[in-house]
Amino acid sequence: MKKNKNQAKIKKLGSQAVCLVDLVEYQKNSVVSRMVLNKKAGTVTLFAFDEAQSLSEHSAPFDALVYILDGEAKIIISGKSLLVNKGDMVVMPANEPHALKAVKKFKMLLTMIQS
């Protein structure tokens, strides 16, 4: 049933202009996510990180593109630290360990392409 609700929310976004940054809200001491698209070829997900919140180091079997919509974050890819701000984009290569931490609260759009 949860999948049907998520699909209905996603479908509701179709055929209209929306402001991405407004589709996910900050919550104190939390990381919030919202799926925008979920297809066989990949996913598009919005995230809102409160200040100092993080995702621990992990890897994914697919390339991922991160676009910063608001705020400031540190992204670490294979030990290399990148400071990113609103408007910046980073490609995280498949199978490379990466982690994210909010320097200031930030929002990002994550696009994963499965191939």
C-alpha cells in the first residue's frame, strides 16, 4: 500500500511546474527525503539535511548525481573532501565510497542512473 501512495504522490507532480526546493522541508535533527521519480532506469530523490546531520560512508552500484538546491555540505568521495554550496553539482561514481554531512542545513536533488 505504501508504494501505491508514493506512486500517487509522484504522479500528482506530473505535467506541472514545481519548485524543487519547496517539495521537501527541513526537520530539526533529521534527514528528510522525498522520492520524485522511481523508474526501472533510476530514481530522483530530494533530501533536506538539518545542520550537522549526515549520511555515513557507503557505496552504490550506480553513478549518482547530486545537485545542491540550498545550503552548504561536505561530500567525501574515496577520501577526497568537497565543500559544496547552492548551485553546485557533484557526480559520485558507482562503487566509490562516499559520505555527506551538512555544514549548514542543506537540500539536494539526488539522481541515480541504473545501468
